Amino acid sequence: MAKGMILAAGQGTRVRPLTKDLPKPMVPILGKPVMEYLIEHLARHGIREIIVNVAYHHQRIEQYFGDGSRWGVEIAYSYEGVREHGDILPRPMGSAGGMRRIQDFSGFFDDTTLVLCGDALIDLDITAAIAEHKAKGALASVVALDVPPEEVQNYGVVVADGEGRIQSFQEKPKPEEAKSTLASTGIYIFEPAILEKVPKGKVYDIGSELFPQLAQDGSPFYVQNRPFHWIDIGRVSDYWTVLQRVLKGEVENMPMPGKEVKPGVWVGLNTSIPWDKVKIEGPVYIGSSVKIEEGATIIGPSWIGHGSVIRSGARITRGILFEYTRIAPDMHFHEMIISRLYCVNRHGETLYSGDDTSRLRWGDARA
């Protein structure tokens, strides 16, 4: 069976402030890191040996996933960093450079390998994708999806002939310059020989450097355009939209945790909620050990992380609270992601706790 590679070394700058103290693959959805859904999906398709390249906040990923045995897989990590003046600093090698480094170290990639970005949710039929890759005798395959023409500038775009053989690759073209609307989803299938084309010890990217080279060499390099759900959490606005979809039950394999106490309202253990004195309209998930005071309102789709406190008269509309967030009395948070330290609206505009220019008041619920 194929091996798995999860790319998790990036800094996640476009999802700040969510990634201020959290690597992007650890951003939670329904209380679970994005990367956990990926590992579960790989395991479902029989991929049991997985390597993860890490850099920023790498301990958070390694402490959570450990050796992978909880998911019935084996996980190894490849840390990318340098020593400067006695300090160890994260220094990602680029997606292809990171794979080459692993190959030079141990020869891990000795079989067909599925490569995934650690920050997108997918329900791809991996088994069918690998079978198609092998049937075509491909050295590399890219899984792509059609996107609306106005969105091509957010993606790498694939130009292929009728057989699906890739002729060229455009990285984030302007809509008027795009030669196709097939966007690379950051899901690749590689044969080991491909890594010989990656320079040793250099920062080297799959999308912008390796792929144009493969197209130019005329390597057996194919695109697969198959229907599946691909939810990219590239920006804060995407994250907010994804959570809205998940809470409405539009994404498969993502059941709500907790117990449904009334239609569309799920609750964890050990909560303090005066049900007859609050207004809660689903879909809403209220995590364990949450306290909601009289006169508070929650309008779904909303997610209230564990240990949070919502004071009297406060109102959350289509919001996401990370764990241990306290909302002050009579405050109204509309379409926002709120943590103890910051809140960010669905357009990515951020306020920090204690900022006196804002009338919004919130903070840490732990004390």
C-alpha cells in the first residue's frame, strides 16, 4: 500500500491570528485539529506509514499526534530548522525540498506516496486516485478541481491535454491570463524517482518549481479531475465559512460531538445553562464545562468551546469561541471567531483583548 506525506512546516501567515500560537494543521474544527481528519482519512484507505514535515510550533503537532497509534497508523516527523548563534530556529525547506531531505536521510519514499497539505479537509477516494495514477504509468499526478474563473488567482492552475497529461503549470495567474480553471488541490501522488529531480539541500517548492520542471521535461505527469469535497482553510474568512458549513451538517464524516438536547443544539458534559432563561437557536454546539448566564443569546451556526463563560445579556451570532473564552455582559459578537487573546471577524480584521479603542469586552474564562 502507498505511504503518506503530510506537509505541515509552513507558518500559516494568511490565517493569522489563528496561527499566532498554533501551527495551521492544529487549527480546530468541531474541537479536532484539521490534520486529525486527514490522518483518519488516510487510515480509512489503508495508508498506515505517514511522515510529517514540521517547523513552526512543531511540538504542538508532535505532542498531540505522537506515534499515531491512536489512529492505527505509524507517524514519523522531520523537523526543518537551523542553528543560529546557539538558537534553534524553524526554517522550512519548501514542500519538495522537505521530501528530498527525508529521502536523503532514510530513503523513506520507496513506494507510491500520497502527499497532502496539512490544512485542508478532503473526502477524496484515495484508493481510486492511486489506482488511476498507476494505470496511467504516471511519475506524478496532481488532483485538481474546477474553480470559478474569478478565483484562479488563489491557486496553482493546471493546463493539460485530452488525456490529462500536464503541459504547463501557472502559479496564481490573473483571471484574464489563466489558461485553465483546473486548480491544484495540493494533493499529489508521487513515485520515488521524482525526488531525484529535486536539488539536494535546497529550499524547493512542489507547485512553483518541481511541477513546471516536470512539464518541461515531458515526464509522465498527469492531472486527475475527480469529484470530491475539498475545503481549504487558506484564510480566516475560509475558516469561518467552513465552520458554518460543518455546523449546518453539509460536510460528510463530521458528526457533531456531545448530546443533542433539543433540535440542532448539542451539549457536552458538565455545563451550567438556565435553559428557560436563555435564547439558543441551533445549530449550536456548547462544549463541556461551559457556563451561560441568564439573558444570554446564541444564534447558530455557532460553536462554543469548552470552559467558556457567556455572561448575562451577551449575544453571539454565528460565532466561534475557542476554549476558555469569557464574553462580558451585554456584549454582542456578530460573525466572529473569538479566543481569550483576540477576536477576528470573518473578513480577517483582528482586535486584541484589552484594546481600549474597541467597545467589545472579552477575556480569559479560566479564573
